[in-house]
Amino acid sequence: METENSNSGNNWDEFYRKARNGGFFSYRITTGGEKNLELKVRYWGFEWGSRKFDIFIDNEKLVTEDNTGRWSQSAFQNVVYEIPESMVEGKDFVRVKFQAHEGSTAGGVYYIRLLRR
């Protein structure tokens, strides 16, 4: 794990990680040699403040996310992102990075997994 301007905490007995103001956190995850993968991420559905961030796979942007007021419900929300084969092909591991925009927060992220499509 790598982090900058990041911290962790606990909510509803689940741990989370978040980053602020251009900060980031990342995880090295095995691909299992698979090419047809999705990234599953669990968020809390009622966060305060700006929640704009980018998700990268090995420093290549997968998606820009904006969860600001997205769900407005006090419940966990699972989001699945399809990963292009070109981002994982021939790789045994990938680095999944969540990077906050300036003045915003990435996360909190409660759970991440790579899934087969």
C-alpha cells in the first residue's frame, strides 16, 4: 500500500481508507492471470463534502468518479467498473490507485476486489 494525505477509520464496523486534497492511496492486487476483469468498490452512501477523484490502474486513468450527493442514503453502495483488457493483459499484478482532486476527497473506500467478468 502507498499513501499520501490519506487516513483510515471505521464506520458501521467496517474499515475504510480515504485521501484528501490531491492525496492518494493505492493497493497492489493480483490479477490471477485473468484479462476479463472488473473492479468492485464499496462506498458509504451518505458522505459529506466534495467526493471527486480518479481511479487508476497502473497510472492509467480508469475513470473519474464524483460521489458527491450521489446516493444520499445511509447504506453501503457497491460500484463495479469494467477494466479494459489492455490495462491488465500480461500482468500478474496491478496497482489500483484512488487519487482525490484538489479540494476534494477520494473515498471512503471500504472494500475493493478484482472480479472476473
